[in-house]
Amino acid sequence: MAIAGRCIIVGSVGKQKIINDPIYGFISISNPLVFQVIEHPYFQRLRRIKQLGMNDLVYPGAVHSRFHHALGAMHLMTKALRVLISKGVEISEEEQEAVLLAILLHDIGHGPFSHALERVILPVSHEEISLLLMQKLDSEFSGRLSLAIEIFRNTYPKRFLHQLVSSQLDMDRLDYLTRDSFYTGVSEGIVGLERIIQMLHVTDDVLVVEEKGIYSIEKFIVARRLMYWQVYLHKTTLAADAMLLNLLRRAKMLASIEKLSYLGSDAFGHFLSSKDRAFNLDELAHFIQLDDHDVMMAIKQWVQEDDAILRYLSSGLLNRRLFKTTLFRDQPTPEVYRDCITRIRSNFSFVSDEESASYMMHSGTVHNEAYADHGTGIHIRMKDGSLPDIAEASDNYNIAALKAGVEKFYFTAAK
């Protein structure tokens, strides 16, 4: 019986390890190398990084980790491989192991509150760090992850294996939509993943979906669009992310002029006080010590800092006193910014100038692109042998319109 809200290793059967997952029930791991990688400290770190960052300030149940998600994606990959092999697709045992490792490690480079940290603290993206960590693990495991890295980088000749890891229809997306829907309680994200996986096939080295699965693919694309508006791009989440971004900017600035009394843990303080420098193996050693707890521990201490702006932002995040967000269809006019700066300077005595006010507000754009056929889209294998794109094959939803995506502008500021 699955235990709601938990994902734990509960035992073994023979040479198999059994993991109890709240979404799928029991997940079996029979490959020794896969289990050794799961047990490695690099992967265990993902237990301490939330999948949805600040989103639990909107949906309190959204506290699941990237560890949960990686295991779930690996489980779906196992099911997909079984389906493809049963249909005559040639996938060797070595390739099966490699693609399981590739999906298992696809998010290993995520830091705490990924995108805010990447924009302020870290000089490289989480994708680059994922590759560095995979290469480090490959060295530790005597080259046994080299094929997984080829699949991850899409340099392996069988390109459909990479599509299973990263594409418009991959095991990553199938798991995070299902898992995020479960933990947020947003039912619009539920997709028919069992039917989708059963309908997978390979034609001319391209991952395709059999015609009978077309309606499930349509629902998958629509569900993704709805989840972006209701969860990932929720106005309150945008406000919390903006506050965290500004808080880190402020802390880094204060650290640079030696006016920050608390730098946090050794690993967090290393990046917070660092100057621009290459992300080498030494930096990687500091990075793998970072998780959500480092950031939250620092924020809890920063409510006592001398700097009033840092105190305000830290207290606001801890106690859910967040910025107010407004969405616009067009770029906000300069008057919107000027009026906001005037209001902030009037309402907050510790904001003395425009530069200080910039920490109390944030603007940006959000993109909701439910389906984009960059490179290889989702192809439907029709009964006549043709392989039209889902946008051409679908007659129930305007998938072609969804490909265009929607862009909105947002402006969020202290009340």
C-alpha cells in the first residue's frame, strides 16, 4: 500500500529493491548500478531540494522533492522500455541500463530554488551542472555511465532513447505533470500516462505514438498548458520567486561590501561571497553541499540583519507576506514603474532612492508554450503508415494554436 506524501525504500525481494511511491505504488529496482547511483550522496542530495520551489506558499501540499520526481521518471522509463521491447524495438540490456541512468540523473544538477539561484549565485545552468556531475560519477564508477552521458547529450546513434529522456513527450514530463498534480491537488494536470506509454513505438529511429493514443496526447498537451497557468506560473508563485531573487541579489551585494554579518553555511557562503569565476571541479565540490536548508537557514538569520531591505524580504518570505502581482498583455508603460517607485518610497521609510526601490519590485515575462516541435515534435503513427505531427493529426483541439504559445508580462511589488 502506498503511503501518501512519502517515497521510501521499504525493503528488497531477492536482488530487487522495492520503493514505496505515493503515485505508482511499489517501484522495483533490479539493476545494481542504478541502485548504487541512487545511494550515492550526489543523488541523495535531491531529497533536500523541493521539486516546486516556493510553490508550497500557494499549494501547501507541494513539498515533494526532486528525489521523488527522479525516481518516478525512472519508473515510467522502465515501463516504456518494456512496451517498446514487446513491440520488437531492439534495445540491448546495456542501452536499457544507460537510459535508466540518464533519466534518473537528468535533474541532478538542480540547486536549491533552482532558477533564482542560477540567476544570482551560480554562474552556470543546472543542465551544465548535471552533465558535470554525471561525468564525475562516470569517473567514480570506472566509465560505466559513459553510454548514459551519450544518451543524455543526444550523441548516441539511437536518437529515440534521448527522446525518452528529453523531448516534447518524455518520461520527465509525464512524471512531473502527474506528480505535481497529485501534490498540489490541481486535477487538471492528470494525464492518461498508462495509455500514452502503451501507445509508444519507434519508427525510423523516432519515438512515435500509435494512432489509438491520439486523444491521450491531446489531453496531455492541454493538461500541460493548464498546469502552467494554475501552478508553475501562478501569480503568487511569481511574487515569491521575485522576492527570493531580490533577496539573494541584496544579500550578495551586502556580502560584496562586507556588510552582511551572516553568510550561511560554508557552501552557501562560498557562492554568496564569490566573485565571477569559472565553475570548475572545486566549485562543484561546494555545490554538492548545497540544498534548500542552506538557503532557508540563511533567510531565518537575515531577519535580524542591520539592512532593513534584507530584513523585510526575509521576513516576508518566512511569513508569507508577499509582493502583489499584476499580469499584463502588453509591456507595462514607464508610468507603471515610476508610480510604483513613488509609492514604495512613500510607504517604506528605509527605501531612500530608486536603486533601493528596485529590491522591492520586479518585472518580467512568462511564457506558456504547451507544445513546441523544436527539432522533433510528437508524431502520430497512423494506420496508413504516415507520421503526421500531432498538430496536423488532431481534430479535437487546436494544437496548432497551442504551438504558438502565450506570452504575458508581469509586474510584482511590495504592497
